[in-house]
Amino acid sequence: MGVPSFFLSFLVLVLVLLELSVAWDTYPPPLCGPVKANDSDRIEFALNLEFLEAQLFLCAATGKGLDSINKSLAKGGPPSIGCEKANLDDLVYRITEEFAYQEVGHIRAIVDEVGGFPRPLINISRETFAEIFDRAVGYPLKPPFDPYKNSLNFLLTIYLIPYVGLVGYVGAIPNLESKSSRRLVAKLLGVESGQDAVIRALLYERGKEEVYPYKITVEQFTIAISSLFDELATCGIKDEGLRVPLELGAENRTTSNILSADVYSLSYARTETEILRTIYGTGDESKPGGFFPRGANGNIARSLLDQGY
């Protein structure tokens, strides 16, 4: 007698559920909550991003990194890979130069507060950014995206960076215990959010413009980059491009998205693990790559690394 079809269907369902159960045990859901850490470790963690921003802005504006301004702040850390002066118009040059010196101030503030650590190896080469843009659009761009070619390319490049620091500070503040720690991070957040707003506003002004020679508009690039970072972080939508569906716009009344914000128009927040997944480009806080080929520094980042780094 043949086996009833409903029994076969039920058997297949059970096998699938068992397989999912094994996979769930082997590969647990990604950590989206805050890690256990004291105030000093959380503030120190942000130093990785401040080093990245300082190196990128200083190199693009002056052709030289942090060591040319204050070598002691790097605490013996290695020079960055790919330091290069960008071809910028006067407006973007002035903005980049100011942001660069602001980041030096941020590093000094954190070092004065918690002591700091040696600057990690940072990769801001053309190849690193080209790989990010390829992954964002889903295919190899030809020619490869050059972050330092002109002002528009560089604005798209730095679209990636201050926002990561912004959401990191928003995520850190509720987990800080002392008033002095919260005060420092709130002040850092204020400037990071201002930088992000300036970058997004300049890009929004050119949102419908195609980025030569790719036939992809500025808006489309921002949407693709934000989607990639959400995918890497693995904890939902916390990064949005310059244009969103109406249901994600402010009060569901606009598709403009000059500032990335949640359903209440409040800033998104990311944890340390989410940030590492994005800046490593691996989607895994234990596997370095991207901007930090040997991993970020500090107790939080080092405790999450696989052995061997």
C-alpha cells in the first residue's frame, strides 16, 4: 500500500525543522545587543573609528596622515595603507580639511579621558573602497571606483564613515555609567552627526546626477552602500540612503532622506559588534578585513577576534 501523501509531507516538514534546529544550535543568531564592557573600554573602542576618520580626511586634504600633525597620538601604531591626496574642489577641500582637524581633536579628547591604545593598521587604499562599491552595486565597476578622483567620488566615499561613528555613539551612551563618560560621548556625537549631515546634504543636492562613467546616480549609490552596511551588520535597517520608500520617510509623508532616522525620526543605534561587522567588511566581528586588515584595537575588539590576529 502506498504511503499517504500527507504523511510524506509531514515527514519532510519534520526533517526540515530538525535541520533548522541543528543549524540554529551551530550558528546562533547574531549578537545585536551591547557587549559587556566598562565605560573606558566603550570609549576606547570609538578610537578605532576616530583613527580611521582622521587618517582618511587628513590624507585626502593634505596627502599626509595623523603622524604629520601629532605622532604621539598614534602611540607607535603602523602607518596606514593607501594614504593619498584627493583631487578636491575648494569647497570640499575646506570641509575635508576642517573635518580632519576635528578628528585629531576627538582622538586627543579620548586619549586624555581613557588613555587610548596604539593605532591599528588601517587600509584606506583605492582598492579597499573599490571593493566596497563593487559589493554594494553587486558587480565589478569598470573602471574600478576611485575614491580620490574628484570631489563627488570623495563625498560618496566619506558617506560611509562618519555615520558609522554616529550610530556607534548613539548605541554607546545608554550603556555608559558615569556622567563624565556620557558627557564626552555626547559631545563627540554632536560633531559626528554634524559631519554626517553636511556630507548627506551635499550629496542630496546632486542626488539625481549620474556618477561618471557608471550610469548610476548619487542617490542609487547611497542606497546601495547603506543596504550593504545593513546586510553586513545583520541587525535590521539602521542605515538608509538619500531616498527611501514613503513608508520609511518622516511621518510616511516624504521619500527624501537627508538624515537617516527611524520611524520616530530618531537616530539609529549600533552596537560594537555591528560596527565591527561593517568596518571589517566580513559581516563577522571575529574576522578582520576591510579598513582594519589586522583587526581593530582595544579590549572589546581584541576580545572578539579569532585567534591568530
